[in-house]
Amino acid sequence: MSLKAKFKSFFPFSKPDIGQKEIREVVDSLKSGWITSGPKVLKFEDQLKNYLNSPYVLTLNSATAGLHLALLALELKPGDEVITTPMTWLSTVNTIINAGGKPVLIDVNKDDCNIDLDKLEKAITNKTKAIIPVHFAGLPVDIDKLYNIAKKHNIYVIEDAAHAIGAEYKDKKIGSFGDIQVFSFHPNKNITTGEGGCISTQNKNIAEKISIMRFHGIDRKSWDRFSKKGSQDYEVVYPGYKYNMMDIQAAIGIHQLCKLDKFIDKRTLLANRYVSKLKNIQEITLFKQPNYSHKHAWHLFTVLINTKKLNRDEFMSFMKQRNIGTGLHYKAVHLYQYYKNKFKFKYGDFPNAEYISEKIVSLPLFPNMTIQEQDNVINEMKEILK
Ligand SMILES: *Cc1c(COP(=O)(O)O)cnc(C)c1O
């Protein structure tokens, strides 16, 4: 195999696009004397409410914190069950456990890696409190179908929308309707604040609970302290958490959010090019787009490596030899030791997730990636697979 590397230095699978405005805004925070939750957090939350078209948005220091607080707001009792999918990041399952629930998994669709809603009703018991669907890679699940089932059985929906800021379902933004949505601003996600995340909800009661729990259980907006109007007195109504976002983080987010739609346009352009250039390669299987109307946020572009010539791990290491980074999203959660032991999951429980989990790889995709770089990635893939 000829190793004429097209990339002289390592080309990552993801890279945040941080501009001068973000840098200046962070410096402004640092020089202002107020670096933790303050005016920039408030501004970022207002911008998010506006963008998401949502009355209640609460920023946090991660989406993991968001999932945890969303579940705590539902006040699970011992033995309560929460349904989710094995094709997700560990946070989804860990937060269910840490909020006192029992994770119940159902398989994904083979076609798009989203939760298989046809399996949902059978998984619901009288202990089911909530379902956490993941909008995988930024593709919204069939939300009408999901909420119809959830309403019928009186269970909450917490959408793990870590991949899906900017995505739409039937012309409505994810985050503008439904029970609770949780977004991530981790550096690999569609916009970043370093670490960070937020919750969106239409429910005032849930928003108030989360607002109290995210900062020590103190019953008043924490940032009132930085203004003169805030009183120094407060009451503690819950043994809360330290999950608030800092102004330094919000400083980045304020400018990232302004660029989000452009980022998604570029991601969409690159994703469509990947599809058109990879669809005739035998060794690669692409996911399909569902029939309902939607806008994909294209957080990830994933394919299945489907050939006897080499497995996915070998493909990833050959790509690395050629200086190209790839990602693994995800190894199915039920195959990890802790969950296997604790909840008696075993290989064979979720055949679609297992099939995808063995073959899936995330290809480079980020807003600053050029067409030339993408063509180089595709050409290197073709050489590896031939
Ligand atoms: C990234 C991610 C999370 C966690 O986000 P953090 O902001 O890193 O806590 C949760 N769920 C999914 C599906 C993710 O991809």
C-alpha cells in the first residue's frame, strides 16, 4: 500500500471554530472582574431563548448536568424505570442511575440509529417514569409518534438533544416544543462553550426546580448577588448541585450561537458531498433519511464499514496512519462491564445496536473543513478500502 500521505499533519475528525469575537469576549470577562455566572450568562440565555423559541432556557456546565437535573426534577422513586437507547454517550445511562432510576434499553433502527419507537410500548411498565430518546448525530427522532405514545402512558420525554441544536422536526426547532430538551456545548458539538450545556422546557414548574437545583438549592437567582438589587439573604430549599455555567463559558457561547446556522449549512454541504461520493462504494453502508419532514443538524457523519476485508477498528487505524482522525459514536452501552454486571445486559439483547456498534465510524466533519480536505479524506478512504 502506498503511503503518500495527503495530510502532512494530523487532521482531526472534529475541531471547534473559535473566532476573534469569542476570544475578545473571554478577555473582556477576565478583565471585568466578574468571571463566574453573571451578565454574560444572562445574555447567552436570552439569546438561546430567542434562537430556540422557548420560554425557559437554563445554562449549565454540561449536558450531563442537564440530564441529571431533568431526571431529578421528575422525582424518581426507587425502582422507577427510564427508557433509553444503547447507542448513546454514557451520560444518558449514568444520569438515570445517579438520579435513582433503573435504565431500560430498547434497540435502535438499523436504518438511522435512532431509537426504535415500534419497540417502545412493549417496554413501558407501570414503573416507567420517562423516556430519553437521543436525536442521533443531529437527526430528530419521529417526535409526533414518540409523544403520542408518551402521552398515552403518562410518561415524560427528556430529549437528549446533545447532537441536535439547530435541528428541526416538521419546521419546528428542537427545543421549541415538548417536555424537556438537553443540549451540549462540548467542543465536539455543533457549538461550544468549552464545556457546557443547557436545558430548554415549556414547563415553568420544571424550570424553577432546575434553576434552584443547579446552584446549591438556593431559592433565588444566584446572579442577583452581582447586582445592587439582589438581597444578600437567601433560603436553601434543596441539597442542590454546582452545575452553573460561568461567564467565561457564556462569552464563547454568545458568539458561537450567532454562527450556528452557518455552521449547520456548512456541515450539511459536507454531509451531502459525503453521501454523493460514498454511496456507490460497496464496502460502505450509509444511514437513510426518514420520511417525516426534518432538518438534520449534522453533528456527526457516520457510516458503517461493511466488508470482510477489514474491520472498523482496522479502518480507523489505517486512517490514523494516513494522518486522519475518525470517531467512534458509539460502542453500545450495554456491552460495557458495569452495566452488564449491574443490569444483566448481554450480547444479543439489542441486535441492531450491536451490528451498528461493530461497524460504525464517524468521519471528519466540522465547519472549517475545506472541500479539498474532504476530497483528500474520501480518496484516502477509497485507497484503504480497495
Ligand atoms: C456529548 C453528549 C452528552 C453529554 O454532553 P456533555 O456536555 O459532555 O455533558 C450526552 N449525550 C450525548 C448523546 C452526547 O453526545
